[in-house]
Amino acid sequence: MSARLRGMAWKFGDDVNTDLIMPGKYLELVDPREIARHAMEGADPTFVKRVRVGDIVVGGRNFGCGSSREQAPIGLKQVGVATVVAESFARIFYRNAINIGLPAIECPGISGAVEDGDTLEIDMAGGIVTNVGTKKNLKLVPMPRFMIEILEAGGLVAYLREHMDEWMR
Amino acid sequence: MGKTVSEKILARASGSAEVRAGEIVKANVDLAMMPDLTTILAYNAMREMGRDRVWDNERVIVFLDHVAPATSLNAATVHRDVRRMAREQGLKHFYDVDAGVCHQVLAEKGHVRPGMLVVGADSHTCTHGALGAFATGVGSTDMGAVLATGRLWFRVPETIRVVADGALPEFVAPKDVILRVIGRIGADGATYNAVEFAGEAVRSMEVSGRMTLCNMAIEMGAKTGIVEPDEKTFSYLGERKTGSLEAVSSDADARCKEVLRLDVGDLEPQVACPDKVDNVKPIGRVEGTHIDQVFIGSCTNGRFEDLAAAATFLKGRRVHQGVRLLVVPASRDVYTNALNSGLIKVFVDAGALVCSPSCGACFGGHLGILAGGEVGLSTSNRNFRGRQGSPEAKVYLASPYTAAASAVTGVITDPRGEV
């Protein structure tokens, strides 16, 4: 996880559920590259063609509500989305994103401060997101230390490979 | 200060004398459940974590239920690989495509007991709170960690207590209670919380109805739904030859973040309207809405009691011309009971399609996919845009009574005036 991110915002609304992020008919897929072809298909079928590596998904309240399907954050990560910033997240999506090394960042007020296509800069260490065009700064909700460690390791798989003894204590 | 049932179960599972809401704990899982479409990712994660064997081949239970029987070459390949995994790992409990929907089978085969910490790689794992377990859905990498180590981290949840007083009127069901609650709390109103269901109406519900309540806790963001075990719980479990029962419940002075009271004595049938589960309206506001398809089934409402409720409206009648009615018993046992008691004949005679147990119709995997412009009425748990087929289709959620009455009339119909 890099400490500073800069990317273009893709803005979505409240309650973006996992069926919109990854429709159920694609859950038979296990290859991340195949899964990625359908990222955000339910919300915006053109997303996959237009998204670029380093872009940032901006959500409203309750981003990722619904199913436990990890294919949802996997698709976003695989197409190159650097992070998802939202007013709030649904619990399982949040854990899944962190577990695969995709930062999910809570940021109250983000919906009102960002338009589709704006460029955002995120200072993870400083806990600030900046809308480069409007110069508006917003504070990120700090993440528990434990989750930062998982992200820094690159996800739960890598974290556990390094910290198995501690995990079992 | 007393403790909530969640605090007690997570304290026991994490080997702590006491844990409190807000703390993060690492706990030993008592039971881990996976359905077909999330198993391979979890198994791969386990191996990438450096383990070749699951931590306990009696506590890991796998189901082939979401695309059962396989509906495509991809699904068949997943099933082949899951069967191979179950065999290689020597899983003591593996349920192939003939068994039914994971949550129904897990409960009815007696795997879940009060006080257990249960995780499932399916968001509706919260269903098992109906038996007094702390049960929650997780993703595949979390499940991989559980397969590898038997452990997982949990944030001890705050508790919202829903107290349902009064007696349900005729043709008003547990589904109407939970839809009303979700309408009031909202799709994210219980995020990261446990929701305890209590009160006279819950006490008088059978385990089947309590499963409907707890099943939909996730639809308001909750980590779990849970009901205090009582004689109805023990009677349900007793028939299922379970081991020792360690009932755990909240202390009277346990801290609740919020208490929501409702009197169900005057509750009307409720309908969740497109395309959010918390867009709930009393039936009078949507009566007369045209429907193309009705689905009765799922881990929410595919139990024997649900099918019996539906049959009340279908016996000796015909499904309305132009409406497709799908009835999907949630498990082989439910199917067998429905067959032996004559319900299946009622459905077939009425013109329904009775399908073999699976999750397909609920999550848009297969069975009764809706086309653009079509309207479905479903007893399942989600009406998200595109959930059951085209993003241009609409889905309403209701009880088995409302679904069956509407199948007969061809429009959304108040069951109370229809027998």
C-alpha cells in the first residue's frame, strides 16, 4: 500500500450493493482476470472499458452491501482501482477489500465533495483526501492498526504467512 | 453491568474472561460453512497461507447449492473441484447438489447449537442466530484463514434489541415483521451490530419463523441476528440428535445501543419495493401492481411452514394466466415433507413449477431469470437492481401468504382478503 495515491474519481451513490459490483451470474468464475471483466457491470456496464489503473472509486453510504462474494472487491482490484473511498461501508465488503489488499477508506462528506472525473489525492499517513480541482480537503476515518498491518502486508494471505505464530496466540 | 449474548459467546471463543462491545478479539470458530461459489477462493487462500489441510475436517462443512445441479460448464468445473477438495480433505460433512440450501440443511441436520460461534462464506449465515448461535457471514479470504487455523478476528458488536410484542394476525407472517423492522432501521442502520429479536411474538414463533427474522439481519447491515434459545429451540434441536446444549443469553442489564419496540398485533402485510430492501411499504400502497413471476423459496422462506402457508391460497385454485409461479423447497427434507403431506400436489395442480432445492432463483444464477421490463414477487431476501436477472426488471419482496395470494390474482394482493 503506497502512502500517497492520486487518481481519477468514479462516483457512485448510496447502497451500491455487491450485485451491482459483481452480478451473481459471474460467481462461477474463479480466475481474477475473468472476474475483472465484469467489475461494476451492474452499476455501469462501460466501467471496465474506461477505468484506468490508479483510478479511485467513490461511494456513498453502505458501499458493498449485500452478499459476502469476494469476487466484488477482487474485480475492482484486478482492473486497477487503487482504493475505494466511501461515506461508509457494509461490513463484509469492508473486510473482504482489506483482506485482498484493496484499501477501503471511510470518509464522511466525500459524496458531496467529489464529482465524477475529479482528480483526488489521498495522503494515507496524514489521513487526508484532497480534491485537486477544488482544493477541498476531507479527513479520513482512521483505520485500526491491525487492519493497516494487513494492508501493508498486501492482504490477509501475506499477513498470515508472516504472522502465523502471533495469529495462533 | 451485564453482558450481551454476543459478548458472552465471543469471550468464551476467544478464551477471555470478559470482552466488551468495540473490542477486537481473535476467536476459535466452532463451525465453518461454505457454499459452492465461495469455496474454491477460500481453499486457494488457505493453501496460499501455507497450509495443506483444513484445521478440522469435522467442523468444516461444504455445500453445493447455489448452482445446483450445475447449470453451466463453469459451474460444473467448480463443483468437480469442490468435490475433489472435500474428498482430499476427508470432510466428514459434505452436502452435494441433492441436499438443498446451505442454511436450511445446516440447521435441519443438527450442526448448529446454541452458544456456538459459526462463520459461513455466505452473507445469510446470520440465519443461525435463530438457534442461539453467534453466526456471521465472511468472505473467502477470511474463510481461508479459518480453514487454515480455525481462528478469525472479530469486532465485538454493539447490540440493537428488537422487541416484538403482541400476536401476529392471521395471514401476517414473520417475514412481515422483519420487513417492517428493516423499513424502520434502514439498509445500514444496524451495520456492525448484533440484532437481538425478543418479545412475545418472537417467543411464540417456531424456529422456522425465527430463521426468517435472523436471515434478514444482514439486510440492515447487521453482523448477526440472534434469538434467545428456549423450549422451542430445544425441541427443534432435540429432534436432531445434537450433542450437549449450552444455552447462552443476554443478561437483563446488558448494554443495548438501541431498543426498537413494535406491536405486531395490528401489523399489516409488508412489501419491500424495488430496488432496496428497506423500501418497505404496507401492502395497501402496492396492491394491484402487475406481476409476471412469483418465487416462493430461499433460505428466507423456503421451509415447510412457508410452503404450507402458500398452499393455503393455492389449494384448488389456479395460478393466474400469464403468471409463472416457482416453488423451490429449501432442502430435500422440506421437499420430502411437502410431498408426503400433499403440498407438492397442491402446487403442481395449481400450475406451479416445483423445482429442486437450490439458491438459483434468489440470486439470479439460474431458474426464473427475469427479463427487462418484467416484475417479480419473491419471498427471498434481496430485491437489488439486477438481482434476479435484467437490471431493467423489478423485484418486490413479501411473505409466502402474499406471494401465493398474488400468484392467483396476477397482481400484488393482500392475503387477508383472499382465502
